[in-house]
Amino acid sequence: MPERPHSFKRLVLGLQPSAPDRTMELAVDLADLLHLDLLGLFLDDTDLHDLASMPFAREFRPLGGGWHAIDLDRLSNDVELAARNIERMFTEAAKRLPTRSQFEIVRGPLAKTFASVSPTDDIVMIVEPVSAAERATQQFAWLVQAAFQSAAAVMLVPPQIARTKGPIVAIAATPDDPSIHTAAAIAVAAKEELVVIEARGVVLPDPAICAQAFRHSQERLIVMTRGAFEDGAASTIAAARRVPVLVIEPPEDMAAPRPDTQDAPLGARDAE
């Protein structure tokens, strides 16, 4: 197996009961590209069960007459059935992967789950649900928050992906931003061009700035450093560009840069 030009060793795919087939295919493709082991993690969030046990908790059934009290037995059975179905889909998709793959069902608070299984050389992949209603749920918000509280890098994947070929883009807040090195390593593995977008001193995400910066890139993946820009920037950019955004951890000895209010150039340059 070729030597990895990057520091990641494993891709951790956070799976929810409604995970579609394309989620597994996307994870397998990325693990194959970067020569990563793959862990499919089905998340049975006990926080959700705790919420459901409260007397005032309600669920909305579009075909079942509106709001109803949550049936805990029904919820548990539905989760168990979903877990088994997703395990079958994951196993089938991972058959072609030359690296190791594993599927686990974990029960517990999401924050503790990711903290225990996601070291610094992991990438946690979170695929947004296709349904806008599901993306707006508290459960999905907990999932994203828990992923970002872990020590791992986090990859946010939009519901619909525009491109699977094209340059790897680093959004750099400083000349030596760690995103540049990571994006370069991924570009080597993917045999793609590296493009660096210089975003020093600007506030992201600004729709006009993003549109100008990405107007010619046709990228397949974007890399950012955690803490370099405003909270929510990665999610907004992923939705706007319809490509995955990888948010990496800065080195421990490097304070996360923060944008200031001074004007600064924003542009893209090709890296050889």
C-alpha cells in the first residue's frame, strides 16, 4: 500500500438512523483515496432518549396526525432496526476497501463518544441529511457539536455534492496556515492541483467574498484550520460550494489566528 503523505490514519463516519447509501460510498471513496482505515460509528444518542423520557417531549409525525408523545419502546425498536440496516449497507460498501474497516454501535452521549474514539489522527465525517427538517433537528446539532469538541479533524459534507474531481483548496488565514500543508498532502494523494486562497484579515463567511474567491476554482474539497475564522464558516462554505470542507486542528503550540477588521487582500493562487 502506498505511503500516506499526510498524518491521518482513520476515517470515522458518524452514522445516524436516516443515513443514505451515498454516505457509505462517499466515505469508502475518501478512505480509499487517502489510504485510511474506516470506522462506521452508528450513534445511539442517550441524550435523545433522556429527552424523549420527559413528559413534555413530543414528536411530529407528518403522516400520523401531527404532534404525539414519544413512545420510548417504539423509539428503541426503530433505532435498533435502523442500526442493523445501516450495518448491512456499510459492510457491502466497504468490501472494496483495501484498508481495514469496522462497524460499531455505540450508546451514550455524543460528546463522550467522539472524545473516546477520535484521536488527533482521525477525520470525523459528518454528512448533512438531505431533508432540511432533519438538518434543523437538535439531534443533528448535537452531532456536529460533539464532532467539533473532539480532538479529531472534522469533515462537513453537504447533502448534495457538486464535484468529485478538481483542485484541493486551502483557505489560509496566515502565510503558514496548517491548512496549506494538509491540502497539499491531499492534493498529492488525489493527483489534483493545489489552490491556496489567502484570507488574511477578512471575516468569513461573507457570501460576496466567497463567490469572488472561488469563482474559477471548481474545487472538490476545501481545507480550513479550526479557529481561524468565525464559527459556522465551514458549514456555510460547504453549503454554498456544495463540496466537503475539512476542518483541521492547529498545532498545539500555535495559537489559533483570529480575523481582524482591517482590510486585507483575498485571492487565490495556484501552488506548484
